[in-house]
Amino acid sequence: MRRVLIAGNWKMNMLSADGTALAAAVAAGSGPQPSCDLLICPPATLLHAVLDTVGKTALPDRPVSVGGQDCHADASGAHTGDIAAEMLADLGCSHVIVGHSERRAGHGERDAEVRAKAEAAHRAGLVAIVCVGETEAERDAGQAHTVAAGQIEGSLPEGATATNTVVAYEPVWAIGTGKSATPDDVAGMHRHIRGLLPEADAMRILYGGSVKPGNAAELLALEDVDGALIGGASLKAEDFLAIAATAA
Ligand code: PGA
């Protein structure tokens, strides 16, 4: 049985007052939903404050995990501005997102680098959330499944298990656009991806791309969808919790 994971990716949003208020509202409002795990990934500047807030606010039986949005492949060294997976673990993070399409597109990250980052996450004891997904042009060219397969093959490290790795399928054209993939497309892609994974029956595959309270139930009901990676809608506690409630 795969536990549903509802993960919020705050991206480069929130200053301290709003960020801690959002974390507190998520932690306080999460309620008893034992079948679903909650994770929030604030910007690095807020990790410490959010961990502190969540630690003080979350119900004992309803912990909210906190993760980073990226990490460097090395454990330390001359990498100005970067953050090591070990540093995230040291703060109390449990997860880190790697290979998000905004990093692949905006920072030129390729599969080999994403894979090295996922290895770093594992080395540090973090769960790596490895993102894959095709662009609109690739989908239009009928290459969506091939592209996702190539990214899975190139980005998932050798030691990936259902315990240390979560895959997030996020079609690039659906991120932040309000255009979600259709349930049929998502079902087909998640089935395809599951066939390529190690520990395939147990590894969680999240869907991401304009997930909102209005479409979450339909997407989360699909057999191979084990949760969601949520950008825009994770910035409002009410929406994030409404999505989590559909998974309960
Ligand atoms: P979105 O972002 O929910 O705003 O589309 C999802 C993501 O990038 O993880």
C-alpha cells in the first residue's frame, strides 16, 4: 500500500512573516488524515523558521515534513550560493526536490546532474523527489513517454528505493499555467513510469502541474497517482489542505 504524499513547492515565494504564518496554518489545520503524508518545501531562507514553526504547531500524530527545493551534489566545498544535502539534513529536513523543470530549464540541469543530486540526497539520508516531464513541443511531437523514460533512466540513481526516492511527473506545459493534464494522460503516463521504476509496486509517483482543490480528487483517485507536487496552490493553506483532504 503506497501512502499518499501531498507536497507543497513554494518556489521563490514568501518572506519570513508570510512564510511562517503559512507553515503554521498548514501545521495547525492539517487535521487527522492518517492515510496522507504532508510535506512543505519553502525557499532555503525560510527552512529554519518553517521547521521551527512546524515543530511547535503540528499535532503529534500529524507531523508535517519539511524539504528543500534543490541541493548540490557535493557534501561541501567551493560552490558559492549552493546548499549541500547534508546541510538540509542537518537543519531537520527530510526531503529534497531535484530536477524540477524550472531548474532543468533555468539552470541548465541535465539528467546526469539531477542523478548526482539524488545520490547526494541519499548519502545525506534525505528522500529525493526526482522530477520528470515533457515540454509541450515534445508532447505535440508524440514523444512524451519517450522523454519521461529517458529522464527516469538518466536521473534515478542506482541505489534508488521506494523508501529513499519519490518520482514526480510534471508536464512542463502544465506547471503554473492552469492547464492540467487530462486524467487519461496522467493515468497513462504514471502507468508507463511505474513500469520503469525499481521497487515499482512501492515507489510513489506524484503528479504535478496546476493541481488545485477543484481537480485534485479526480487526479488523486487514479491508480498510479500516489500524491501531488503543488506549486501555486501550496501558497494558500486553505487550498493546500483542501487538496490534502481529497486524498484522505
Ligand atoms: P503548479 O506548480 O502547481 O503551480 O503548476 C507545480 C510545480 O512546479 O511543482
